[in-house]
Amino acid sequence: MNSTAAQHNMVRVLLIDDDEGIRTTQQVNLAERLSDRGIMAEVDVAATLSEAREKLQSTPYDVAIVDLRFDQVGAASDEGGNDVIREITTTQVIPIIVYSGFPDDLLDKYRHEGLIYVAEKKRVEVLVHQIESWIQQRVFEIFSESGPLSRELRKAIQRTMWGHISKYWGSFQHEDSSALYRTIARLFATILRDQLSSDPALAEVSGEVTIHPGESYIFSTPRRFLSPGDILQLDGGLWAVLTPACDLVPRADGNAKATRVLLAHLDSYAEIAKGSAGSELRAQFRSLKDADPSKQSKAREFFARMLRHDYKNADARRFFLTPFASFTGGAVDFLALRVADYTPSVIGTLVSSRIVSLNPTLAAELSTRFSRFFNRLGQAPYDAVAVSQVMLALQTEILTDDETK
């Protein structure tokens, strides 16, 4: 067992399977195999959704193992397992191993969850390997109830939540429960975000007193709808969402104001440096360098201005994003546009294709740059008199039809 596993050598597992023989066998075998790997495990079992729900509510588990073909009264053969997964993902923060001989039964919206692993065979070796992999990745250590994430969240809530909300408590609509909960939820989201991005207590975990806003601009969010500045991976390429946020938020019926979403292609730095997308930039660099080889610093300044979004001398057609972690960055090209359907049936698929998101400040700057670029292009001249005549004719026709009716 490696040192990482030793730091978290007790794993609490909930195995959910309606087959009594498999439950009994896997419960014993899983605990023994994990013990052989130096990992002590408490393996509980559940035979029904209600039993699983009760145990999840009473015990803080590290991982759940779910059989997809889970019989449930009044449900199709594949609905029971998906119901269990929905119950877990909406109430718990734990990784899930889905094991089944019918992996296609898993709903698409769960296939893109980062900590849902699909094992196509009910082999204990596969379960042990995945649990050990999550231990090595420090999943249980960080996300457990006693881990640093939960610990610092509780501190932030206890230290700031009441202190801020109490200032406004007297003005809340206490008799309207839904309005009260909505107000608290919005205040909580704002307070928590600001607290976690500037709290000295986090220095114990991160080694830094504050988190610079730019450092988090590419992290994906749990939003179940798109927003400007989301970067999607579609058809082998990266695309930035440009549609305004107010048009993308689904209403109660699942429909958003927008039925289509506007996207701009994100050219990678490799494409800019080597491909056709970078031909203009290479030409400008070459002209500066060739004109006076001694002034190569001028060429470097040109690109530095461009990366700093100095629009006076930069190529306003593109919006540059710096690399961070696994995101390689690139340039959003405002002349490489496409649209995609944005209906309830495909919103989930689009959201699952999101790999990173810009922070609100950078997303707003992206929208401003896009609008500024097309305002600079201007609008083609048109004959205002001719347009007016057409509109007047249409209005006359409508009024005549109304009078006839």
C-alpha cells in the first residue's frame, strides 16, 4: 500500500444490489481483497432503494457500488439502478461505481460525471482497483466529511453565514417560505464564493492567503445550463459560448428564452503558431522582424499587447485565453461562428461537453469584445424610406384584414 492509501486506510462502502447471493459474496470478498491491499473497509449492503436511502442518510460513506439492473416495483429493469444513482448524486458527495453487464442502461447524463465509474463486469478485482485508484487520487481524503474541503466549508459557513445574514434578517419575508429560502440560497452562494476566494484560513490548505480571481477562471461549474464564457468541446474542436446569460437560463418548463446558442471557435496556440489561423499574426511578426532585425523587441511588444488585450494595436478579431492546468488556452475567433440547438432535449448534452468556464469578469469582457468587434465592422447602408414604405404597407394590410373579419 502506498503512502497516500495509508493516509486514508479506512473506506466505508455501500453495496446496493437486489441479488442476495451477489450481495453476500461481494460484501465478504470486497472487504477481504481490500484488506489484502492494506486497506481496511466496512462494507454495508442494501437490497432496495428505500434501504439504500436510509443507510445513506445515517452513515457517511466514502463510495457507493450500484447494480444497474436493480429491480424496483412498478419500474422497468434499468430504472431502479438509475433511480439509486439519482438519489445519491442529489443528496451525497461520494464517488459511485456502477457495475452491470448492461452498461448501456446508464442514463447519458451520468456518463459524464467525473466520479462515476462504469465497470462492465461484477468482478471484485475491478472494484478493488477503482477504489484503490481513488485513494491514490486522494478523493476520499479530500471529500470525506473529515477532509479539508468539508472542514473549511463548515468553518466558512459558521464564521460568516449568520454574521452577514443577520444584518438583513428583519427585512426578509418570513411568512413566505419559498421567497425566504430563495433569498437565503442566493446570499449563501455569494457569501460562500467571496469567503472561499479571500479567507486567510484557507492558507492552511492552499499555502496562500487569498485566491486570485484569475486563477479560477477556467474551472468548470456545476451549472446545469450554459452561460457566456463556457468553453465546449464539440466535434473535435473547442467553442466559446457568446449568447447572453439571460437567454440561456431554463424556465420552470425546461425551456430557455434562446432555442439556439451562438458559439465562436477557439483556436489553439498550436493552430495559431503553425496553421492557417495564425497566418495573419505570423505575417505581422515577420514584417516587424524583417523590417529591422535589431528591433525584435518591438515584435515581442506587439504580442504582449495582444495578450494584455490592448485593443488599439492588437487583433480585435480574437480574444486570447491563457493556459491553465490541463486547459491549453487559445484565441476565440469572432469570425469563426456557429450555432447549436438549445432545447431541453439537448441542454444536458451541451452542458456535459463543457470543459472549462470563464469567471464572470472575464466572461463579461469576452461579450464586450465580441460586441465591440462587430460594432467596428458596422452595418451595411440601407434605404430607410423603402423600409418604412414596406412596414406601412404591411400595417395597412393587417388593418384591412381586421376590418373585414
